[in-house]
Amino acid sequence: MEAKKIGIPVQPPSGQCQDSKCPFHGSLKLHGRTFTGMVLATRSAKTATVGWERRYYVPKYERYERRYTKLHVHNPTCINAQQGDVVIIAETRPLSKTKHFVVVQKSKPTSIKVAGEEELPEKEKQKQVKEKKTTETKEKKKRKGEQ
Ligand SMILES: [Zn+2]
């Protein structure tokens, strides 16, 4: 069975599936919004927990704060996104009590940037934290010396 056109410019999955709730091989139709996020968990069958960061403007401080969106998304067996994958999801009809989105494309973590988030390798992150700590302690020592 050929993968159907779903109306969104994404790469159709190479695999096949018997999932009726698959937009490529089943009868599911898409409408509404699309988002890009990261798979946080795949503990439930055919379901992925997808999340991403957004910026929320706080008028009082004229600055943005970080807020997070987390959704349950249907994960068709032909796509089978795993934890850590960056996925494109599309809105659809309610599939269950908490699912109204479906994964339409997955890619390796580095190829698509999640909006507003710059991915740093784990080592560099730790380095930055360490540097911050050392500078803080230095400053404290300085202050003590002045007193
Ligand atoms: Zn499928």
C-alpha cells in the first residue's frame, strides 16, 4: 500500500502499518495546527509524549519567561518515534480522551532545531555550569577578603 498524501510537506514513512489512525496508511484526516517538538516518553502503546518550549511575555518585567507545552500524541507503528527524537506533529480529530495530534515525521535530534532552544552537547552544558560555579565562589572569596 502506497503512503497517502496528507497535505503537509513531510517525508512519508518508509515502513508500512495496519493502524487505522495512521494518516498515511489509515483513514485519519488532518486539519489545524502543526508543531515541532521532542519525544519525552513512549511509555503507552502507540502514544508519544511530545513537548517543546515556548516564550511567554510578562508585561510587568518586559521580558519573556520559559513555559513548556506537553502533549499526548498518537505514534503510528510505521513511524514509531522513540524518546529523544524530534518530531513534526499535526492536529487531527480527537483520537482518545487526551490525544488529538499525530506524529507525521521523525528525524534525528540534531537535524531540526526546536524553536527557541539551542541544543548544546551534554559536555559543554556541564562545562558551563562548572564555570558558573567557580566564578561564583571566586566572587564570594573576594568579598570575604574585602571585609
Ligand atoms: Zn502508517
